[in-house]
Amino acid sequence: MATQKDVQDLLRLLTTGRNKVPMMAAMGRVKALQAANLRSISQIAESDLPTLTTAISDEKAAKALLSACKASLKPGSSSKRPATESLSSFSKKQKSTYELSKEPQTPAELEASLALPELINDEEKLKEVVIYTNRAPLVLAFAVGLLSYTMPEQPLSSKLSLGQAVVSLNSRSKAVSLGLQSGKGADEEGWGKGQPKVRVMGREVSVLKRSGYEWREAPEEKKEQSEEESTQVMARASSSTEPSKIEGTSGWTVSASVTSKKSTFVARSITVTSPFEARSELQKLMASNAELREASHNITAWRVSGDHRVIEDSNDDGESSGGRHILGLMQADDIVNALLVVTRWYGGIMLGPDRWRIMSQVSRDALSQRLRVAGVVGLEALWGLDLEAMRKTDAPVTGGTAGGMPIYQPGSARSYILKAFGSPPPAADSKKKKSGAALDKEREENLGLLLGALDLLFSSWADHLSPEELDRRAWSWYVQVRPDVESGVAGWGGKGEVKLVDILNLRRKG
């Protein structure tokens, strides 16, 4: 059995030097070596290249590791350094691997490049799915799904960056508890002093404000539409990936459209200060939008401040209880001086209770964009700030943009999460082998299924819990469904099964 020092020495060897690999990859490699009964540097140095290649499935990496292990055993080598030395030390002159070196030409291109697989909300299918993964990427998936409800104003790049920050903080905390790392964290030493913080899954994440970052479609002068143009608008509305935007110069904010079983939902919101203004803005909206007049339903709700109380009203427009539902959303979030319109183009298939979830989703999207337009403080896009990398590179904390500051890269987080969710290993006697392309496709579909199950979970509670309480409960939900692995160091990076039905069973009843 490997001792704790063996594991520490191996991790240090893998994460330092010329051929270093990221910590998470190093932990997985140690696990694979242990499975092949290669548990220490000396055992690896005495093995042969074919054995090592079989263990870690990478001949180039195996050669590098074999050479490093042999070199470390020579007299005067650095293998005698204390295990408390940093497991992933950086040269002070080296650029952080988390720093955003350059973005695509526009913010919109950056967000498009980070697109994740489409959410799959088919409950019957979800109940049968079992995913094989380790705990870290599951934390990331939970965080990204949660942020869509607790911080809906954040772009996908920010959600991925903040989610990866949570993974890193959790991994370091676990490493300290297992004795793999020691000493104070960078945040405890004050490296994040003065930086704003947000709470994600119970973790305090230091963030960097991305002031002025506007990733949504730029406002354009609204034009009269021909019948052909209206058809094109309807076609665009059927895409579930269309970004939210500000509609023309009229002040309306528009959610991303959501399509489920051929029904498409879009929400709009605008600031109003009186019942007369609410009715007037609604009339103007309908008069100037042929596609809305042709929709199956235009569900409305508005709330304005009166002299002594809030004045409010709603209209179902044929969608039974729809107006009351979206008015309830506004009441729960104490939103006043706003008109909300949810448009639905019915696709011929009954959605049942799922329509409430989608109405809530598009409503919150449109309302959060209204708050951004109104200039409410605290809704800037954010980066998750990597304080550990900042300490290692000795970079100072400065406000403003990301220039030179180490952040958690959204692209790295996306690549990680796309490859993390496989299916349970086939039986030992199975002769069926999938190609690499087939495995990648399977992992992407599994991610879509997992995100779909998480969306159903969070949406079931979103109308009944504050964002703070939803965040507080998210960690306990993760703990209930995370894969079972061995305790202690032996279980680090270990994989296990995640049954999506267990996630669905955490939904609010009724």
C-alpha cells in the first residue's frame, strides 16, 4: 500500500519540473499508477516503459515520467525536499496558466465558443441514466447549473470561471485535510484583500469585475417588418441558443428563447411607473410586433409603486394561471415598476408542469437584463480570481480589468467538463469497444443530460427559496448524489456512479 509520503512525492514530481502536468491531471495519473501497483517513485523507476505506458495510456508521458523518477533517485536530486513544499510551484517569472491571454474578437464570439451541450429535460430518459465520473467535475456542473438561478445576469464565461474557482477551493481544502498540502491558503494570507467576493455553493470566491463587458447583441434601431421578415424572426425564436438582448431603442429587454417539444417561449420586460403606462407600453408592443400578435399566448404581469401600496395586475391570455405565475415571480423577488410579458408559440404538444419552469426561466432572464439596463450595482460580469496562482507568480492585486491578473479560464473549465462524464465501464468480458469520437459524443450527451437534471432540480426550488438559500442547499444536494469513492488519499480522483434519478428525487415535491 502506498504511504502518504509516496503520494506526496509522486504528486510533487508530476506537477513540477520540465514535464509538469496540472494538479487534477496529476492526481488522476497517480490513481492509475496505483491501480497498476506502481505506488512510489522507486517502483516506477524500476519498472519498464511498456508497463508504464499501459498504466497511464500515454507513451510520451510514460517516457518522461520514467526518466524523471530515475533522475530523482540520483544523489543530490530534489526528491529529498520536504513534502510540504508547494505541489504546483511556479517560477516567479512564469505566466499563470489561468491568465486570460487573449479573448476572441468580440465578447459575443467568446460566449459562443464556450457553448455547452443543449440541456436534455426528458424525465423518463433521465431516470434511466447513470454517469461515471469523479467528484471535481460534478462540483463544476453543479456550480454552473446553480449560477443560472442565483446569478442569472452572469454570462456563461463567468459561470465557468466561478465554477472552476469553487472546484479549486474545494480541492485545496480536501488536500489540506488529507495532509497533501499544508500551510495557509492564499486567501488566508491576504492575497485577495480588497477584492469583492461572491458566495457559490457555500464557498467565498474572490472575483474580478469585468467592467463594461457587454456580451449580448448590440441594440439596433427597430424597423418595420415585412411578412417574410416576421417569419425569419419566428425561425430565430425557435433556437434555444439565441442570446438575450435589448430590443431596439424602446427600452424592452428580451430573454433568450427556450424551445421544448416544439413550443417556444420568450420573455420581455420594461420599466413602467403607473398602471396607465403599463397598459400603454403593452399596446405599443403588440401594435409594433406582428410575430407577437400571431403567438398563441402573451401572458402579462405588472407591478408599480402606489401612494400607499404596490398596485399590480396580470393576464393569462388563454394560458391558464400563467399570469398569476409570472406575477408570483415578481412578488417573490420584490420587483416593482416593471411590466413582464411572456410569449408562447404553442407547438402542438402538451408540456404539463414543465411550462412553469420555462416561464420562470425566461422571465428571470428578461428581468435580470432590465436590472442591468437600469444600472443596478453588483450585476457586472465577473471572473473567478485565482489567488493561489497570484501568490505563486507574486502578482499584485489591482482593480480594473483582467490584464495581468490570474483568473480561472472558462475555456479550460469547458474542456474539462466536456470530457468528464462517461458511462459506466462495460463488463470485463465485453468485446465491444467504442471509438474515440463515439466516446466524446457520449460524454457530451451525458453532460447535457446531467445539466438537464440539475436544471430541473434548481428550477423546482427557485420560486420558493431566495438565491442565498438556494446556494446554501446546493452543496448538501451535491453531497447526496456525488460518487462513492474510497476514503482518504486512496480515493482522491477516484470515479464512481452518479444516478440522475437521485438528482430528480431532490426536487421540491408538488
